[in-house]
Amino acid sequence: MSGRPRDPRGDARRDARPDARRDPRGGRTKATARAASSRRSAGRPGTPVPVQGRELRLARARPRLRLIAFGLTLVVLAFTVRLLQVQAVDASAFADKAAVNRYITVPLAAERGTISARDGTALATTVDAYDVTADPYLFSRKQTGISDAPERAAALLAPVLHQDEQELTRKLAKKDTRYVLLARQQSPRTWERVKKLKSKVAAAASEPAGTSPGKGHDADVLAGIYREKHPKRIYPNQELASSVLGFVNSEGKGGAGIEARLNKELAGRDGKITYAQSGGRQVPTAGERERPARAGAGVQLTLDRDIQWAAQQAIGEQITKSRADSGYVIVQDTRTGELLAMANAPAFDPNDISRADPAALGNAAVQDAYEPGSTSKVMSMAAVLEEGRATPRTEVTVPNRLKRADRAFADDVDHDTWHLTLNGVLAKSSNIGTILATEQLGDTQNEANKVLHRYLRAFGIGRPTGLGLPGATDGLLAKPGDWSASQQYTIPFGQGLSLNAVQAASIYSTIANGGVRTTPSLVRGTTGSDGRYTPAAKPGERRVVSEKTARTLARMLESVVADMEGTGTTAKIPGYRVAGKTGTANRVDPRTGRYDGYTSSFAGFAPADKPRVTVYCAVQNPKKGSYFGSDVCGPVYKKVMKFALKSLQIPPTGAKSDPLPVKADSKGSKGSKDSGKNTSH
């Protein structure tokens, strides 16, 4: 026992605890023993620690680590199972969901080049417009939650786009495509209406249920509507030069005329843009890839807008007056070959070809092949003069009838025997006189035919015009060995061969240009997308007859207009010396292939002594009034020529004419003083 005195208070406290019972073997309580043991083993792992009268044991580290590893294994296993589900089991389902958020490629239409007149005035240009498109996938039940989204969207869009509602529904309900075109080339104003409609529907769809009773739009059925910039082709002058310009079809390609001929140059190169979209909207932060569009080249034509207008007005009025099927006027610069006007009637408005007569959509001035009649006689005279077989004063005796081959040929009027000069044969437009003159081109008829054929080809008959316009005809000219018995006598006065209006005008421009044929041209140059102007290549030239022969023919053509015996007196222009020739031909109906009606024409140039402008007019099948070329086309020629001379500021030369004799008994017309062979029969 210790000698320290005992504290009675401590004994009292111990006695007061419920478990304060002494151990009969040692005098200490069990609690005291446990406390002592606890103090000895404190800090050793696994040793129980008493807490508030309870015994606790600290967990070992290894079991905890095993538990964590097991948990991680379960997580990895879950991810693996999910990956297999996404990649293999439900791959198609997840691909459909991901399709809503994907990159799409949208074309960027290139701006089509402008077509302008020679002074730069726009004849065809381009304005802003938009194609309204849609993504049919965004109208599916999966995306909208409703089964009639295409029907609802179509009902909303049809009145705005002026499209058939059922057709819109069919497009919006298409499967296996992410792109459909709903309406082409809509104006900016129309697209603004579509945008407002989209916003209204989207706002209604986003409202909580029950807040807007009666609206009926429980889904944003216009979320999949987009726009694409697609500039629209317009023609500011409507029908002016429409047959030359042509039109652009619904696919944005040239459908006729210059628009088709130079489609590649005018169209440029389309671009494209690729961007991410989600739920029908572009994701601005996802970036984009763009290949810019390259604008088309501008094309400057040789046409003079004012002269084109005058020509179109004149031929249009005459077609109406004569109740004719069609007609054309060509105006050409005699020195350069440039076409200043190419007018067709009837015309059409290329802004709305749906209302046009399909027969008028082409360019009849180069597409119609017809027999020219007496305007062709100038080529026969050129051959006779150039070959030295006659002169303008050579006497020609013209009977009322001339038997050749299997028929008797006649002139347009019955007459007593005429005693004319070669100049008079042309002035009075005698068929018989022309046959007699061209028979002198060879010692035999076959030889004469070959010579005449060579000159006709040199003037451009049966050859391309050089314009390259769609559907242009080369005309028809058989080889001389294939000429029938009658053709060898009708071809000299313009029946049995065919040409187009540009070829006919070119014949007279060749004479006006001193015997040199310049290939007709319609394009002056082009302006690239870089702004650089490139002039057109210089047109080809070839000499057809000598300058002397050309001057002689010009004087002979003056007699047609100036002499009272001539057939072209209706084309006289006060103050100017005018050269011209009438034509009245039997017309082949293109539908039946038989002769039916007439082709009336007039061709010439002015001033006759210093030519600057050629005008050619032809009218097909006039049914009211006269059908003679002098009456039908003479006034048209005069009206257009007067306007062209004034517009181009071409003054009269002031030189007095030296008229050639028409009748053989005129002074200086008898005998063979001019070294020409007498063609009198």
C-alpha cells in the first residue's frame, strides 16, 4: 500500500458511478482496468479505442483500397457498356440524333454579268433575289414532335411564295434528303415576309402551354426554312432586243440568244460555303469554310439602243398593218460589219417568258431560212460585171415570156417586149433579164452555173454568218451539179436558194464596203470580274468583187430608188443618195414545205456615194394590202434609215448623182461602147 493519504472525495465519486464495483481479486473495477489497458495500447493500429463508454476499432487500409478499386471497375464497365451501345447496338438511332447538329454545304450563286449596248446602257442586268429552301429532316415527326409539320408549314408559306400548297407539302415531306428548293429567285421583300412569319411561329411555339389559346402552333414548323442568295436576271427595256439577248431559264442558264451563246462567260463560277447548323440555325462559333463565287463577265454588244428601238418599232407596226406572220430588220455598219440593230417581230418580254409565244422565243433573223427573191439579183449582176460579160449600159431585150427547161418564165407584170440596159434590168427587177444576163457567165449553162455558184458562196450564201448564235441557219445552196433544170434559171433571181436576214444584209454591206465582205459581228468586247476590258477579235475579211465593180453596183442600185422606172422609189430620203433593191419572193411555208404566200423585202445602203449604213427589211406572209417589197418594206427601210443617219450624225455628201440609163434607147445606152457583151436575145 502507498503511504499517500486517500481522498475521500475521489472515493465518493467512484462509488457514485454505476459500474463502480470492486474486483474481489484485485480491488479495482473493470472500468478502471479497461482504461488502463486503453492507455497502454493507444496509437497501435487495430487496437480498440473506447469512446463514450463504447469500444471502437480503426479500419485497416487494405480493405478500403479494395473497395475503391471495385468501384472504379464498375464505372469503367459502365462506360464500356455504354460505348458498345452507342457504337454497335443503337448506332443508327444515335446517328439520327446527331444529324440535327452537323455541317452542311450551301451553294453561293455567282452574279451573272451584265449585257450592255455599245454605249454602255444595260440591256440585261442582275438584281438581288433569294431562293427559299428547306431541310425536310427538320419537318419530321422526330424533330417537331408532330406528324403534320409539312402540311402546316406549306399552308403558311403557300400564300407568301405564291406556290401550290400540295407541292410544297410534298417537298417538305421528302425522305433521305437535307435540301429542297421551295421557290426560286424571290425578291428581298418576299423573304422579309417569310422571316417575319418564321419569327411569329417560333415565338408562338416557345410560349408555355395554355398561354395563347387558339393559336394552334405547338411546334416551330418553320425552323427548317432557309434562304440562299440567287441574283435574278432582269431586262430593263423589256422587249427591246429580246430576240438578240435571249433569256435565262429556271436553272439559271442562258436559254437563247447571247445569254446562251456566251453563257459560260456571263455565268461566272459559283462558290460554296460549309458551316455547322443546329436545329435549323447556323452555329456562329463553329467556324465555316467558304469558296467565294466569281462574278461573270460583262458583255458589250455592237447594238445601238436607239437604232434598235427605231427598227423594232418600224417592223412591229408593219407586221400589224400587213397582218403578217413575222418580220425582221437588220442595221449594219458597212465599214466594220458591226450590227447596230437586229429587230424581230413579234418580240417577247424576257422578264416573263411564261407569257411569250413559244414561236417568238428564238431569233428569226438568223434562224429563218427563206428564199430572198429579187434582192438576190445584185449578186448575179456582180458576177456578170466582175467577169466582164456586160456593163451597166449593155442592151438587154426582155420578152414577156422566156421558155427555158420545162417552163416559161415571166416577170412580175405582163409587158410588151422591153428594151432595157443591164442597169434597167436591175432597176425594173426583171427576172427574164436576169436569166439572160447570167447565161453569159459561161459558154455552156453548166459553166455559167459554176461561176454563179462561186460568187454566191463568196457573198456568204450557204455559209455560217459568223455570229455563232443558237439555231442560226447557214442557208441552203446546192452544188451546181445538183441544180435542177428549173433551179439553174430561178437561182439567178433569188428562188431555189435560201438565206437568213443577216446574210442578206451582209450582201449589201459587201458592196457598200468596196467589194470586201466583213464578217458580221455582234459583240464588241467583254469586261472580266477584275474590271479589265477585252475587245472582241477583229472580224474576218475577204474580197468578193473589185472596188470598181462595187462602185458600179452602187450606182445601179441608186437607179432602183431614184429613177421613176425603178421599183424602189418608196425608199427615197430627201437630201441623201440612197441605194436599194426590192424583193418579192414566193414563200415556202415551213409547216407544209409548199409555196404559200410571199416574202416581201427591201435592202440597201446610204449614202450611196459614201456608204455608212446598211438596212435590210423582210416581212413574211403579209395578208393585208400589197405584198410587193416596195410597198411593204420600202417604207420600213426609209423610216429606219432616216433615223439611223440622224442618230449617227451622218450628213449628206452633197455630191450629185450620175444616173445610169434604164432603157436601151436612152442616150449612151446603145451599142457596145462599154466593152460589155450584148446580152440581147
